[in-house]
Amino acid sequence: MAECVYVLESFYEVPPQRVAELMRSSLAMNTVETVDVSTLLRALKIYERDRLDFAEAYLAAQAEATGIGEVLSFDRSLDRLGTVTRREP
């Protein structure tokens, strides 16, 4: 999913809202299998709403889902989220 988001953004210059819409549609297809669709959907919501890179949004969604609540990252954009705490590595 991260690669699809990256290609849509960088090569095709698709706006984030449309990227999130397309990725949600792909997750709804019965031919697409994933380990944890709810975490991916949450990551897309964070990506779209909070304007984080998808990789950072996914880390935040994982931290929320596991109850850990912390993410190691140099990316200060995570500080905008109220649901996780960013720690510098």
C-alpha cells in the first residue's frame, strides 16, 4: 500500500484525498487480502486528515492499535497527532 500511495503522489501527482479514496476502494476489493485492514484504514484516515506521509501515518495507526502509543521517528509532523507520542531515536 505504501508503494501505491507513493507512486500516486509522486509520479501521477494525485492529491492526498483522492489517493486515500483510491486506496480505500482497493481494500474493499475481494481480491485484495491484508493482515489488518482496520489499521490500514486508520492509517489512510490519518494520512488524509492530518497530512502526514503514509509511512508515518501507518506507524501512528500501529501504535494506536497495539496500545503502545509511542513512535520512534525524526519526523516532527507526528507531533500534530494527539493520539501518539513521538520519541526521537
